[in-house]
Amino acid sequence: MDRPIADKEYFYIVRDILEHQEFQRLSSIIHHGNNRFDHSMRVSLFSYRVSKFLHLDYVRVARAALLHDFFFEENEGVSKKKRTSVLVKHPQYALENASRYFELSDMEKDIIVSHMFPVNLRIPKYFESWIVDVVDDIVAVYEKSYVLRKQLSTSVSFLFVILLNYLR
């Protein structure tokens, strides 16, 4: 594992997942313009911090949030129909994979399977599940907007160079 994690307690809680060979495969899957491993880490760490601040079950939150997108179907560069199908079904895929490799509590299962509410109509049962659902949405918007800002910046730079050459 080559990603430094400053919060030692967090790392202790999720280390077995981060070092698991199957979970590490997520780093090669494009997700919101980044990769699914980094997206899952971001959602997990922020959800962990919010839950810890609110004195909730931050251990289960950290672990389940890390596993919330533990699936291997591509969602980038595929047809709109396939993308919609994966969007709706991926919480179940993630739960199946997570259950195959890790022991999960009822709360962790609910966090994983309900993180796409209201898209998949699985209403979260726990406050912790709501936190991961909301944090995942915020992180996804941030990641998508970063990609769009980067593309816009590149386009503006390109137009600026053309304008400068034109004005010479």
C-alpha cells in the first residue's frame, strides 16, 4: 500500500480492506474521472470523520464506506443504458463482493446497499447509512466538478494561446 494515511486510527480500522488484493483492483477502474479505489477512500475517510465527530459507530462507517463501491463493472465509456443499469445495481454488486471477502454487520450491509438512495429506492435504516449516502453524493459532485474544471481550464488555456497568436 503506497498511499500515506495520516490518521493512524482510521488506517488501523480499514487496513485489512486496503491491503486486500481484490479491493486493490479498484485502483485500475475509472470512476468520476479518477479511480474507484481513491473515490472509496475519500468517501470512507470523510464519513469516518463525520461519524466520529457525531459519536456514532465510526468503525463500521469507515469499513462499509470503503466497501460501498466494491464492484468491477465499468461505468465510464459505456452506453447510457449500461451506465444506468450499473448505477442502480452496483450497491448489490458491492454488497456481494464485500460479503465474499469480509465479515459484515447488519449496519455495514445496510450502508453498502443503501448508499444510492433515492436512485435505488433502498431507504437507509441507520443514521450512519444516511451519512455515507450524503458524503458519497458530495464527494461524487466534487470529483466530477474537478474533472470538468480541469477540462475547462485546458480549453480556456488552448483558446488563450490561439488568441495570443492571433493578436501578434
